[in-house]
Amino acid sequence: MPAKESQLTELEKEISAPNFWSDPTHAQQVSKTAAGLREQVDDWRSFERRLKDAAELAGLDDESLRADLDTEISALENKLEKRSFTAMLSGPYDADDALLAIHAGAGGTDSQDWAAMLMRMYLRWAEKNGYQTEVLDSSEGEEAGIKSATISISGKYAYGYLRSEKGVHRLVRLSPFDAAHRRHTSFTLVEVLPQVAFDNPEVPIDPADLKIDVFRSSGAGGQNVQKNATAIRITHLPSGIVVTCQNERSQSQNREFAMRILRSRLLEIKKAEKDEEIAILRGEYTKAEWGSQIRSYVIHPYQMVKDHRTEHETGNTQAVLDGNLEEFMEAYLRQGR
């Protein structure tokens, strides 16, 4: 904590300089970093004061204070446990907002329905944990569910928690779309990206590398949501990445969010290439193939959700589908992934 206090002091000196706002982009980033550090420092100082107060109460050896002291000690233990867990969220983007993309895979209509179920699960998780969500883009399935969706999830440590969800999710159930009611297996890919700043210097983008199309937003059945063309499709020509954003917002807002998604995808590619290079040097590299699921959700012939990376499992499948993901996220983070 002394190191963070020292860092905060330096940033506050920079913020108080007369020409601080001469570079608005840099100033905003510094202000955001300082605000985060200030919150952490103030929280730790408050925690330390409570510890000292509890120690003083214990030193009085007054039996009439024991009930209050026991309650405070329990609260401090819970807070310390939570802090030790938060300390694991120390990656470069863990404290940032997240972009969560869902793509239906093998399994036809069942897979598209499974993608919609996962979308609901993550929206419920976000709601329960106080995160703000916004569906930036969604493509409806032909019969049911969705083909794909991109969701903005905003709040402290959104990316840090959600990075545990990146990968292929597998569902086993009796298909409601099969007349014979046979058991089907469906796969859906979940991407989790840090919602990097619009002008992140780590991801330089040459405007000449972009093809930008404007079109009308459309809902299920091709019905127009808006009369004006506000939806944006950006194609990054060197990588072939295509990003769309067609929420009910202005064209300029859709364009900004599409650029954020593009930067996030390019940053993820850059990070993946670096990780692969390191893994190859260590002799550990194994290419991930479609179908190498990270987690299985079984509804039939029994109830179970199992994470194949951590071996953590539960028999309460419905609770997980209702957004109770904390145990799986915690197991993943504690394993040091």
C-alpha cells in the first residue's frame, strides 16, 4: 500500500499542474488511474482504522462489549477474505470494463438457443453484481435464440471476473426443437475482451486500413428498428476482422463503440500471439480447437455444471444459468489462470 500511496501522490502532483489538461487524452487516463488508486488507498486506510479500533476494544477486556466485538471481527474477516480475492485481479486490464461476445456454434437451432441462454446468464450475473450492461449488437436466430451478440459490461473488475468465461461452453439436454425429443449437444463460443480506451496507443489503427459501411438496424424477421441508417460495420482489411454495432443510438456512437470493439479484438490478437510465442519457447504450446470446451452444462440425463480447467462442479445447473457464477470465477482465479 505505501507504493500505491506514493504513486497516488505523484499523480496528484501531475493533476495539479497548470498545463495538465493541455493533452485531454492523457489527462483523462491519469485522472482515471488516480481515482482508482485513491479508492484503493482510502479503502485500506478505513480497514486499518477498523482493525485498530477492534484491537483497542479487545484490549479493554470488557465482557459487555464482546457481542459487538465478535460482530466486528467477523465483518473484518469477511472483508479481508474479499480483499485477498480482489488482489488476484492484478492483470493489466482486470479493473477495466469488458466486452463479452457470444457466438452460436455447432448444433443448429439448439446452439442458437444455447447462445441466448448464455446471454441471459451473463446479463443476470451482471445485474446481481451491480454492473451496467448494454447490448451493442445482436443477430437473431432463424427459429429461436441468437446467432451472436456483443454486450458491454461496465464496472470495477468486470474484465477481471469475466475473463474466466472465455472459451467454448457445452450444453447437453433433451432438445425442445427435436420432434423425437432426443438428447442434443450444443456448443457456443464466448469471447471476453477488455474494453480498451478509444485511443489506446497499444493498438495503432491506420484509417486507410478500414472499410466502413453504414446500414439500417434490423430486428428479428428483418424488420427495421430505425428509419435512419445508424448501424455501423467496420472491416479491418489487414486482419479481416469485421465488427458491427447496431444498437438504438446515433451513428457516431455506434461508430465509436465499433472502434472500441475492433481495438479490443486487435489487442487480444496481439496478446494471444505473444502468449503463443512464449508457450512455444517453453515447449508448452497446444493449439486450442473448436469443441475443446472449458465448461459443460448438463441438464439431461442428470444435472451438473463442470469446469474442465479447475474441476469445480455443482449439481445446481439452474442456479448457474440464473447467473450464480461466482464459485466458478473464484476457482479459476485461485488456480492462477
